[in-house]
Amino acid sequence: MSLNGMGFRDIERVTGISHNTILNWVRLAEAQIHQENYEIPETAKIDKL
């Protein structure tokens, strides 16, 4: 729901779960994401748009 633009308090109203709990879950999930160095190419090819 958060990825679709809902705020934590909105999610709380819909689910009945405290916004603090939801925030803690989001922080835990963020900590588990592996940080990788993604290289951004200097040039890009544009196809027919």
C-alpha cells in the first residue's frame, strides 16, 4: 500500500495495524535490501518512441 502512495496513517485506518508497527516493518525490510553498486551507462540508445 505504501508503494502505491498510501501514507502510514492511511494504512493504519484500512488495516487496523498501528502506523508505528508499519513503520518498523518498513525499516526492517529496508535493512534487508542488499546494497549493490549499479553502474549508470554514460550513453544510451533511444529506439523509436
